[in-house]
Amino acid sequence: MGWRRYKMKFRLIISISLLVLLVCAGYVTAYLVRYSATSERTCRQCHPDLSQLWRESNGHPAGQTDCHQCHSRSFKLAPEGWNVFQHARDQLAPPEYLADDALTSQRCLDCHQDVLDFNYKIKKKVITFNHRIHHEEGLECVDCHRTSGHEYMAGSTNRPTVSECLLCHIKEFEGPPKNRKCLNCHDVMLAPGRIWQ
């Protein structure tokens, strides 16, 4: 009778030990899979030039952002469909990295949602700009800030240049030079040799 009891305890200890070992092995495997799927080292193998620009950027530096934060779908706790295992796999290792405008812009808004608020103010005094209007017109963040993740300029905010703005707004400036359309975006109207307020 005593041997049988020890035999049952031995089996229980072995079973628990195997279960703990399997859980630990699964955790380590999951960590390694996620690391290899989201590590900048993996991205650098095909995109060394972009990786270098990103590491040197002032806007989204390597110490604060990772490739997968901008180029993969955001984490979702609940699956959209019935396949729970596929959902868990996709959260563990993002299945695809995308740089398409819609996904990248949505990821911008995940961190910078405040730019769409009515009361959001641009920090520079010379410009008055409403992101919300442009967003409602169907523009994506990357339409104006295409290189903000990889070529963020030192001492700048990587705003679009005037010539980039004029690609869409040139028709507003046709007609008399004093139509004051500049005041749609600027607090003051500047012209060579003159300042209007």
C-alpha cells in the first residue's frame, strides 16, 4: 500500500514538472518568435538604409519606437473572427509589415490622436493649421508627413514645405495677389518687403 502511494506521488510530481517545463519552453519559444518577428535587426537585413535613418532620427528615435509599432497592425485582445489560434499567432508574431498609407497613418493616429481635436494648436506661431479638416477631406498623415519616421530633420518638425502644400492649394492663389488666401494657414501674410496683419 505504501509503495502505491509513493508511486502516485511520483507520477504527480513528474506530471507537474513536465507541465511546468512545457509552459516554460512555450514561453521561451514565444519570446524568440516575437523577437525575431519584431526586432529591428530583422528589418535591417532588407532595409539597412531606412534602419540607419530611423536610428538617427529626432522624431521617432530608436530608443522610443520600434519598426512594428508603425508598420504592423495594432494589438487586439479579442479576435475578429472565430479562429482564436490564428489571432493569438498574429498577435505573437505580426504576420506582415506594411508601409501602405492607410495602415501607417492609422498607427500615427494611435499615438497622435490629439491632432484631430478641435482645440489642438500648432506650437509655431506663424502657422494656423487644422489637421482635422485635412483628415476629414480624406488625406492620410503620410500625405504630408511621408518621411517623419525615417528622415526627421534636426531642429525641425518635418512639416511639409510650402511647395508641397501648393501641390493641393495652388488654385486658391490664382487671381489677384491680394486675395489674402495665405491667412487660411498663417496668422500673418508675408510678401517680399511687406507684412500684412
